[in-house]
Amino acid sequence: MKRFSLDCGVEVVRLEGERCAVEVIPGLGGMVRQMWWVFEGEAHRLLVEDAAEELLANPWFRGRLLFPFNDRIPGGVYRFEGREYAFPCTEGDDALHGFLWQRAMRVRGSGETGDGEWLECEYVTDGSDRGYPFEVGLRVRYEVGGGGLSLRAHVWNAGGVAAPVSMGWHPYVSPEAGMQVDDLVLRIPAEAVLEVDERLLPTGRILPVDGTRWDFRAGRRLGSTPCDMGFFLSGKERMIAVSADRYRLIMRLGGIFSYVQVFVPPQRDGVAVEPVASLTDGFNRPEWGAPVLKPGEHRWGEVLIRAER
């Protein structure tokens, strides 16, 4: 395990396995900065990353953990158990992706496995944040080995009252050198998407993907269409694939991660494939997945990510 500092002052932890390496930054909310996979002795970068001078500004949430909520809350306002709360608006008139991305996680431990390395980080809210007077903990274990990266999330209610909570992860899959993001092939086992309006706010309608440009069930080229959509994953099969020319990235989701948000930024340098526990405005629409944790209650989620030829 290697630790080094960037020019902007943040410390990076590099975890290495037999065929995979990952960089994690605990001081920036436990973000995954980069992932490499080795094919025939050559390391391939799989994710789009912030330049060092972008890390503190966080322009596109690249690799960030999203907590205690993910995606968008219109106006930052939500109602819970008869009371109204308001997060600070962080993008226009809305609150976006929680606040963990601008906080430091505490490193609880690290070590070696039979074929790789692991790191465990933790963050607990203290109830003092505007709009979130709840005490909720998040513990994340990153483990790299021959099977790729395992990101295991453990969420629990550390306070004395019920609390709404959700989370996600925001990695951007990178096309190979010389390849356009439009040519990536996505496979998403989802039969429905959440419709949004021009402000990316949900209309309340859940649309079947059959016969639409959002039907990636059999695997289909991404194409040039703008995309920022939330997909309802079907049944127990939660395996997503993104195929480039020479490799395919596989992502398997478990536990609380029942949805995936797919976003292509305007510069089209990659595609964000985001495992999330709820969809846009989930705090106001619990039927879209945001769990409510009773005091002492725990939830778990897992993302397994690897590449193959």
C-alpha cells in the first residue's frame, strides 16, 4: 500500500492487487480517484479522473461518494415525519449529492489480503448540518484483489430518532484512447426509467424502456444522445456492463444499491455509471428507494467492479 500527497495537499492511498490498482482519497469524502486494470502487462486506466487542480473544486463529482443523499433534491427541501427540512442549494436552485464529498473520512484500518490490499474509512454525521439534524454513520471498505475492486458500504443510525438516508457512488467510465464515448456499449438490466423535465427534476412518471433510446437490456451503443437518467434495475440481476474496444467493465450491485443513474457530461469524455440507493428526490419520494433507518438500524450495500477481455 502506498501513500503520497498531491500538489493541492490531499493524501492519496493506492491499493494494489494482482491485476488491479485503485487510488482512494479519504480526505475528500473517500472518493475513488482512479482504477487501473492490467492486460498482458499493460495497465489501462478505466475511470475519468479530476486533474489535481480540479480536486478541491469538484466540477463533476468524479469518483465521489454521495451521502447522506444522492442525486437532486428540488430547492433542497424535503419533508420527513411531518416536518420540513432544507439543505443548502449547491447547484442552481437545488441541493445535489449530499455533503460527504467536501468532508474528510476517518481511516479506521488497512492491510493486506491473500491477493491484494484493503482500506476502511468512516464518517458519522453529528446532527449539526443545516437540513440534516440526524446522526447517521457510513463505513466503507475498499478491497482490491484478483477479482477487481470491492466497495462495501455499511450505513447505520447512530442517533436516537429515525432518519432518512441514501447514498451512491459516482465513477465515470473512460473510453479507450482514440475511442469516442458514443461508441461505448452499455448493458443495463432495467425495464423502466424515471422521467425528468428540462431541469432534471422528476415528473413523477415511471416509463418503460421498451422501444425507447433508454433500452440497454440487450447491450447497445451509447450514441450521441444526452443522458442523465435513473434506471430501475430488474429483479435480482444487477449486473451492468460497459464495453470498449479491447475490454469490458463489469459492475455488480448488491444490498441497498437497487438503481443506477447514467450521466454523460457535456464534454463527453466518459459516462458516469452511478450505483445509488435511491433516485432523484428520493427523500420526498420514499417509493424511489431512500431508506428510513430506525435508531440502531443498519443497512449494507456492495459494488463489485472488474474488467475482462
